[in-house]
Amino acid sequence: MSEQAESAVGMPSRAGWQVPWTLIVFLMALSLPWIGSRYDTFLGTQIAIYSLFALSLNLLLGTTGLVSFGHAAYFGIGSYACGILMKIVAVPFWLAFPAAGLIAALFAAGFGFFCVRLTKIYFAMLTLAFSQIVWAVCFKWNDLTGGDQGLPDVPFPDLGWMAALPGFDRMRIAEQFYVLALVLVALSVAALRRLTGSPFGRVLTTIRENPERAAFIGVNVRLYELAAFTIAGGFAGLSGALFGIFNRGVFADFVFWSKSADVMIMTILGGMHHFWGPAVGALVLTLLNQQITAYTEFWPFVLGTILIVLLFVFPGGILGALDVALSRMSKRRDA
Amino acid sequence: MLEISGLTKSFSGFVAVADVSFTVDTRQIAAVIGPNGAGKSTLFNLITGHLRPDSGRVLLDARDITGVAPHETCRMGLGRSFQRTNIFPLLTVFENLQSAFLVHYGRGRNFWSRSESFYRDEVEALLVSIGLREQALLLGGTLSYGNQKQLELGLALAIDPQVLLLDEPTAGMSASETHETIRLLQRIADERGLTLLFTEHDMAVVFGIAQKIAVLHQGHLIADGTTEEVRNDPEVRRVYLGHGLSQ
């Protein structure tokens, strides 16, 4: 059996001959400022940041089986934290960025403490309630968040050092920021990936699969759910911090519930049962949005149609559908 | 080993378990029987901390575990299986058991290592023991019903319990599956020196392996003793009249 088990659970042996897709995709994305237009880099930044946002949600949705309708709260808290620290307190980016993640994680731990006491739809509703409270505070607290005016002109980080690198000297600041954002997103995603494959991640999976049974193998279900909620909130905060800078300002709609819906749609569109699904969802949804809004102003109509088709025809999302197609092809080849 | 005294639980007026007391000695195989709705599952849920009793106490190895949450009773050495099979359907059989070992050995706080390489030997030994060696790579949810029951037993055993509670371990099984399961249970209980408490509706199974039987009827304990005592108890005979208890 050990040989059998080796091939089933022995991911390391499989990775030996696998194409390093993640590295290839990363390098291709990294080359964007040199080979693409300014607009491509703009889109690339947005996709990278949303990928991290959606992947952080999927730690809850796909890995732990928790449906959070309020994930935008932590994205927003991260962007406000980073924006306020950089613009008003004049803290350098390399401090403000991790601080934003930490602050978002702290809020997630505080709200999550109450949320994990509930299950299913009640859990979802409570996450939504907390996110709307955060939105109301951001919208009204003029002194801190700029209220409905938001927090415009969040400065770019000081990237003078990057211009000294060969090949970076003629880059605009937005393109340099893209490179920085891409590297930070890649590091965060690598950490999330590692986490998902760790024993901790496995415990989260048992909770998704069967919380009752998980408790009876000794899992403190609420504690692990809270840990997942906190970590997911932290990574959402990091993505929010980057987005505020990219967007040149932080506004209350970052925290609004529709933002939570957007990121959930990305996650489900890409496929929540696959680690990279949410990133694919972020990519596809962002590109579609750009393409379709050029032709029609009825983007929500198109989005709704896509969702309906998706839910009925490809419930596993894009990567889920690809999986099915690939396994059918290989079966046909075997036959 | 397991001592239950005065356990009572009612649900909005309906008394499901009324003042039930009995003990199971170390390495004893004990059964709780009773007609449907007698309160067997409620009793199990009270013992494992799934439900909190209105009154009464549960002692595991002289430690009070009344109302203690399942993940803690589990750590104190109380394993259980469920009437309705309860596994991790989208994990492989190997991963199912490996998860239980990871939790049992306190690896859940490891955020960094790859989980694949942990406890392969332990999982393999357990797979052999419960007879699922060949199915290691299949998803739990795709197994046959009997195999899922075996897997569930494996999950309960992985936490290395002192006391094992099995809720209808042969429910829904064919005669041959039932026979195999009983032999498996007996062997494992013997090998590991387990104390076993199970519910069962198949009287042949009960009288075949139990050393001690407690009989529940409408939430009340109406008999508690050796198989011989219970078989000859007039009250039990009255409740089970026509249910073939004497066979």
C-alpha cells in the first residue's frame, strides 16, 4: 500500500516532473511593463491585487467551507490603514503595508470571534452585518477616513531604489508599483499556498468536509475557524493596502457589500475547489469587465447572465470545468 | 472506566433520557439496546458532549467529562462513530485517517510543512488493521457503505481512544458485512485493550459479543446486567415481546 499511497498523496514526487507553471506565469506577468502597453500594466496591477483578495476569501470559502459575505471589510480596513498611515502619518510603505495586514487581521479576529459562534447562513449574515458597520463608520467618520469624500491622493511608495536597477530606469512610477505589487502578491500567495497544504490547512479541510466529525477527531472547530478568518482577513488587508495606492485613493465603497459580492463572484467563477481558481476568476472577470463595458453599459446584465450559465453548466467554475474536460480527454485516450 | 450517573435530558418537555445510571468496566464490551426512540442516540450524544445533560454526570476514567466539548472528550480518550456514517467524503481514505493523526498528535498548528508526508506508517498500519489497505487512494465518499463504516471506525481509532462508543456499527449492513464487522470489532477491541460501548438493534450481534447489556425503554433504564440476566429479565421480555429476544 505504501507505494499506492505514495502516488496518491505523494505530491512531492509528482512535482518533480511537472512544468513550473506558477513560475512561468509569474515571469510572464513580471515582463508586462516591458512588453505591454501602459494600459496592460494598469489592468495587470488590478488583476494581481484582486487575485490576492479572492485567494484570501477562498481560504474561508473553498478550504474551510465558510461563506463570508463581508470579506470587503478587511480589504477596506487594509486600504484605509495603509492610506492613512502613508498619507497622514507619513509612514513609509514598507511599514504601512504589513501594518495594514496586521490591523485587518486584528479586526477579523475581533469580528470573527462572534461570527464563528454561528453557522451557515447566520454566519454569513453576521459577516455581512460587521462589514456594513465598518462601511458606515468609514462613510461617516470624516476626521479619520474622509467620510463620503474618501481619502484621495494616497502617495506611491518611494521606489527610487528600483529605478537604479538595470531595465527599470525608464519606467513610470505606476509601472514600478506594478512590479512591487506583483512581487508582494506573489509572496503572499506563496504563503497562502503553503498554508493550504500544511497540516493546519488539512484541519481546515476536515471542517469544510464535516465539522461534526472534525470535532470528534479532536478539532476545536471554532478556534480553527477563527484562525482561518483572521488569516484570510489579514491577506485581504494586504490586498486592500495595495489597491488603495493603485487606485490613488481610498473610498468608502471599498468596504461596501457589493465589493464582497464581487470577490465572491471571482472566486466562484474561477473555481473555489482549486487553489488557483480565484486568481483565474479575478483575471477573467477583470478582463471581461474591461471588454464588455467598452461595448455596453449593461455590465451587470452580462455579469448576471455569466453567473447563471456558470452555476448551471459549470458549478465547479472555470478550473472545475477544465478539470472535467481534461479527465474526459485522458479517459478517451486510454480507451 | 466509564461511569454514568443520573443522566437526564429533555427536549421541550419530552424526556428523552431519564435518570440513567450504569458503568462500563475497563476492557468490557457493553451494549445499550432498546426499541427505536428509546433514547440510545441521545444517551450517546450526552456521553460524548454533543449535548449537555439537564442533570447527571459522566465520568471517564474517574474524570468528570459532563458537558465537555467533543474535541476535548476526544483528547481525553473517548472515540465515537455515528449511526449515519460520518467521514470526510472529498478526502481520500488515506487523508481521512492522516487528518485524524495530525490532530491527535497536535500538528494542527503547523502552518508550514507539507501535510502529505506525516504519519504514513501509522496510517498504513491502521488501514491494514481496519481492512481498507486497497482503498487508500479512493475518495471517502465513493466507498461502499460497509467500507465507509470501516473508515469511520478507523477515524475513531486514530485518536487512540481508551473508550470507544459505536452508534449502530452494523446499521444497514448485509448479514455477511455484519458478521465481518463484528469480528473486526472484537479483534480490535482485544488488540488495543479497548473499552467498548455500542448500540445495536440486531440482537444476534448484541448477545454475540456483549459482556454486559443496558436496556433503555422510553428514556428509562429498565435493566442492566450480564447477557444472561438481561435475557431473563421479565420487564425486558415484556418490552421486547415478539422481538425474538430469546433466540
